[in-house]
Amino acid sequence: MAVLVDDQTLSGLIRQQLVWPDDRVFTSGHWYLRLCEAVVRGAGGALSGPFLSLPPRRREAAIRAVLELPDQIELLSWRQVAPVMASQLDGPGNGLNLLSREALAVATILEAEVIMAAGNENHLLRAALRQVGLG
């Protein structure tokens, strides 16, 4: 079994604030990009704020882990993802933004459970996941 985690959940895993699932852990390219941008900017928002509150050594290690993604967090190649995104455009992906379309495609390929952090739940994505039997 695989789980697909959003950027906030990925952050919690890397900061060791969440328990690692027993399943294989994936994230999408866009969710990973958002987390990387947040920690590089360090503006103190919802994604970077939790890193800034860590003690200096833990903060440095956690930021390094984001930028050098640990092997236990997997990403699919766009060679796999893009065709599925394109095929879902007129179906369950209709009306979703690019970030959500990628997450839908990755979840579909992996038949993965999608974990979105509390307060970060995307209802349109969740509805599309239900349409493909992953809800």
C-alpha cells in the first residue's frame, strides 16, 4: 500500500512531528515544490513557520532534509504522471488546478490513500478521488 502526502503532512514527517506510516510514502512534485519554496523563503507562514520554531540544529537538519528529500519519501516521474493527468482532464480532473490534477494522477497510478493535513483539506480533490474510487 502507498500513501500520498500533502506538503504540510510531508513537513510534519520530516520534522518528526508525525508518525511515519508503515506504507510507502509518496508526495507530488507540486506539493514538494511548495514545501521547498517555503523553507527557502522562511517567511514564517503555515509551511515554514514550524521549521522556524525548531531549535537551531534541528531546524538546520529538517531544512536540509526537505531540500535533500530522504529516500523514504518517493516521487513519481512526470513520464508516468503527465499522461494520466492528460487523460483525466475531461473526467475527474476537470475543474482542478494543476497541483490537484497532479495529486489525483499520482494517487490514481499508485492506488494510494491521500493524506491532507487538517486545515489543508482540498474538497475538490477529495471529490475527484472519490470519482476514481480512492475516496
